[in-house]
Amino acid sequence: MICRCSHKQLEEPPQEIKVKPRVLYLDIETSKFELTMSTFDLKMRSKFLDWHNITRPFYVICWGAAWVTDKAPVVLSDAVTGGEALRMRDKSCLQNLWKLMDSADYIVGHNSDAFDLKKLEARFLLNGIPAPSGFKQRDTLKIARKRFKTESQALDYWMWLLKGNQKEHMTGDDWDEVNKGNQKIINKMHKYCRGDIKRGVFLLKRFVQYV
């Protein structure tokens, strides 16, 4: 029997003992990226923006995660400080999330396949953090699109349909304030992200029979 860590176990595997997989639900909030443009004409020559115009790339503002069990989720999280936001430094913030991801058998999120995981892998790479060891992915947005036809597949809309807790309100100005190092708004966004974990785990448990 070969364990998840690739260690070869020579003895017979234990009989009739089922080990539940470690399922981690996660969500992140990322900053806006900024660019500058100058032109001789008001017309845009292409729908694509030139990367040379990017003056400030994105970074992870905060993250939340919880192990999915039969009990209410215990949310783990972290966020950059105001000073780190000004310098776009998220390495310290991401260290504990990497440890959780590295020990997970499954990682789940809402639109996590297209957004959260790819954003995290990019920041791990740029911060010199190795890729987490192999895990399987599940995405509640993909489950929703595959199995259900509703007016919207947004997490907050599903919360409204299922009588769950609604999201707190965030504005585009809040993201601008984060890039200015506004600690109060960073704290607000951190709380917003933690709330998304509770809502996401709630939705996953309602979807589990359809996975």
C-alpha cells in the first residue's frame, strides 16, 4: 500500500477501517491590479491590454479556510497588514494557508478552479513557495452549473435561495482603500472573507449528494 506521502507500507492494510478524506474549503480576496495608459486617440486599437501598462500587479489581501466535518466550521484565516498592502507583500500571510493546502486531500471553493487556486499558485511561485502536494479539486460553482438551472449561480444568490446568511456589502472603493494600506478596510475585507467560508461550507453540504 502506498500512502499519500509516497511512503511504501509493507504490512497488510487495516481491514474494514475507513479513513475520511481531509476536505478543505477555502476562499481568497485579491487586490486590484493597476495600469496606466496614454494614447493619441480615444479609440482602443485592441480589446487586449498591453502588459507593459501594468504598474501594480495583484496580491492576496486575505484568505479564509475551514476543514469540512460534521460539525460547524472552524474558520482559519489571515490577512496582510496595511504596510504589506502598500508593498504588495503577501508571503507571510500565505504561509499558513500553504500548510493547510499541503495536508488536504480535497480542496473546495466556489469558482476556486478558475480563480482562487490559480491565483494562489501564481503567488506561491512568485514568493518562492513550493507547490502544495497533490490534492483533488471540487468546485461548487461547477456542481451548480452542471446539476441545477437557476437564475444565477452566485454564492450569495444560492444563500438567498437556501435561506442562508447573506454576504456583507463591499464596494469597489474598498479595494482601492486596501491598496492605500487602509487597515480598517483590510479588517473589513478579512471579516467578509471569513463569512464566505461559512456560507461556502453550508452550500457544499447541501450539494454533497450531487457531487
